[in-house]
Amino acid sequence: MDLLSADGAQRASLTAEAAAWVDASHLVTLETTPADPDGAAMAAWLVDVQTGSRLAIEGRFSGLLGGSHGAVALTRTPTQADSDAMAVIWRDGALDPAPFGGSPVAWSPDGSLLAFATAPRVPLGASAGGSEPARLVIVGVPSWERRFDSGDDLVDARLPVYFSADGRSVAATSTSGGTLIFDLATTTPTRVEASSPFGWTSNGGLILVGEDGQIRLRDGDGVLTDPALPTGLPVYGPAGSIAVLQPAATITSGSVQIGRNGTWRTVSGVAAGRGTPIAWTADGSACFLATGSSDASRELDRVFRVTVP
């Protein structure tokens, strides 16, 4: 894994399977060990990106979820005596264990809320088909106070959960199909049939993709409209940012259009198959794009930063 500066230049190379930012100068990384090459019980490290120093974090973990506000949620590898995945939060130099089983699935934009999918004895991501019914629980950080509880196993734990920009609503995919929109002030969800959520805009609109692949924008009043995206493959970022990959006949003939709220910027000379955004900034104001080599090695020739207009 490479560590890049804001202009896309390589700063360092990390021997990590996954990483998440704690703050502007620290990362939590997960690394496989000789005893666990498959990554079911990885070692965790706190890495200072300025000095390169590393601090071991006690325990073994199978996943992590960054909040970029001084905390990272980690899923601890369950022991034989405890079949539930146990989440912990790394903050202020220590681990703070969750008081219940389940796996962290989403941070609110300001890092004050953390959503969990609680599906006892069901390993998240292990299902080969169907859905993984889970109860959605949202807690305050660092208090662990429950702010929301769906009460029933309503959401599909295999698929992403999205907080709105103001942190007052959450969208998830229903176990029976369709989108569930939860207002955190109530436990009664709003259902949008034949759709899946793909993120929120900065002004409270919800991006939905129908079973036919058609993209719709649902506003705060529940009205569905066509967002009029350019033709191509959309990739969604925070706060309504979208990158649309354009078909390409050659490695250099393609382009990517990046925009928000209907304003677009075109980045030319990037083939659609090799110009997929690899990372967004937390506020959705910029995207890191990668171009690949012309052979089948899947290695990257160049990574660069593009701001959203």
C-alpha cells in the first residue's frame, strides 16, 4: 500500500492490507501475520506518517472503519468463547470496546455517531447469496449511548449504510429489496421500492439506483427526479460528488467527468477501465484518480488529484 501526498506523489510504502486515518498525521493499519496469512486475525498498528514510527495495538482484527475525526473503529476477531464479532474504537491512544456484539458499518460525517449492523452469529460478508438480515444500531461516540435502534433485522448487512450530510438520516438496503430511509428521531423507516442507495448530496438529496440501473435523485420531500448525469459508469463520493467514467477505445482516449450539483469537470486521457477513482477526500471536494500501464500487470503508472468544481 502506497502513502500519497495531496498532489498524488508517493511519500511512503506500507506493508498493510487495509488502513484508515485517525487524524491528519496518523493511520491505523492492518497487516497479516505468518500465523494468519488469510487476514482473519490481522495485527493492528498506529503509524505516524510524519516520522514513520509504529505502535502496536493490542489484539487481532478482521476489519476497520475510519472516521477521520480522531477515531477508528475496528472489528476484533471473535474467539471460540465469543462467537459475536466485537467492535472496538481506537481513540486517545487506547481501545474502547463496544458494549454489544456487531460490526461497525458507517460513521456520521462529523464522527460523532457510529452505525452498527448487529447480526448475532452471522459473519458479515460470508453469505454467498440472499441477504444477511441485521438490526441497525447507532451510538454516540465516545459515550456509546444508543441514539437509534431499528428494533428488527430490517437491513442487509452485506451492503453499505449511508449517513446524510447533517447526520440526521440514514439510508440502507432492505433485506427484502428496496431502500430504507431512517430518520434518527423515529424508528419508522420510509421505503423506496425497487432501488438501492448510493449516497447523499450535500443538500439532503438521496442518490438511488433502480433495478433497471436508472439513477434517480430523491429530495427531502420524497420527489424523484433524473439528475441528468453524463453517459458512463458513475462512481459516488461524499456529499453528492460523482465521477462518471467514459467509454474508451484506447488506453489514452477515455475521460472522466467529475462533478457535484450539476457542474462538471472533464479529465481527458484516462481510459475508463483504468481511471476509476481510488479515493475521495472526506468532504468530497477532490478525488484521486489512477491510470494504469498498457499491459495486463494492473500496476499504476500515475496517481493524480482532481478537485470537484
